[in-house]
Amino acid sequence: MVAFVAATMLAGSGYAGNNDADVQSLLAQCKPNNGGWSYCLGYVGGVADMMAMNGVLSPRPALSICVGQTIPTYGAYQQAFINWAEAHPEKWQSHQGFGVIESLRATWPCP
């Protein structure tokens, strides 16, 4: 499953060494007053939805988040990514999908 999701994310973003699909580029798009803000919100929110559903249906630590009774907003997911990305510049060259996964797992881990 992890390999499938990773391959799907890589294929879906057109990533083949494309720097536009890295953590640093997504972070730049996530900033207010940037033309990519809605892309960031949708991308992070979509990954979060998949991970939250995995946390309910079949917790897998690598692809799950556990949000509890109150589901966070897409804005909260986006802010979690921004906070994580700003704290981890060493990960800026990683694919954006892996950055989002890591940021969400760090913020809403499953037991």
C-alpha cells in the first residue's frame, strides 16, 4: 500500500526530478498572498483526508493520522504542514507528498 500511494503521488504530480514538486515549492505556495494557496490547501487537505480515513478504518502508522472526535479543518492541516516545513529545511528537497505525510503524522499521530 505504501508503495502504491507513493507511486501514485509521484506520477500524479509529474515528479521526475521536478523541483516544483518538492517541499520547499509547496511551502512557498502555502503562504498567504501567493497564487498557489488554493493548490496547497487542496493538496494538503486531500492527503489529510486519505490519512484520516486510514486512521479510522485500518490504522497503519506510515499512512494514518488519528484526529479524534473533532476533525481538523483543511486550514489546520495546511498550517501543520507550514509549521513542520519551516522547522525542517533539511527536508525541503524531498517530494511534497512525503513532506505532507510526515507533517501530518507528526501533528496527529496514531497510538
